[in-house]
Amino acid sequence: MQLKKIRLDKGLSIPKLSEVSGIPVRTLEDIERRGDCRVSTALKLAQTLEVSMDELCRPGDE
């Protein structure tokens, strides 16, 4: 999952992404650590970050 890379590319901290997406900070930290999440959460993140699900869910180097 490319969440951390996309988030950093857009200049967002985890707390700021939490604020704009409505997803708790702890959940975002867990997603970045594990590299996976529920489809509904991924959809919300993709919409918030204005990226496709394919881009968000592409395997990363994290």
C-alpha cells in the first residue's frame, strides 16, 4: 500500500490526514505499519487523497 508515500507527497501529517478523512490517527498508523486495511477505509482514503484505488493499493517499498 502506498499510503505513506502519497501522504508525504501531498505534505500531510498523520494527524492532518486523520482530520480531513475522519479516520482515527491510530488506524492510519496501523495501516502504514501493516500495509493493508478494509476496503471501505481504502475507498475513503483514496477519495480524501484524490488518488485511484489502484494507486493507493499498489504494493510499495514500505
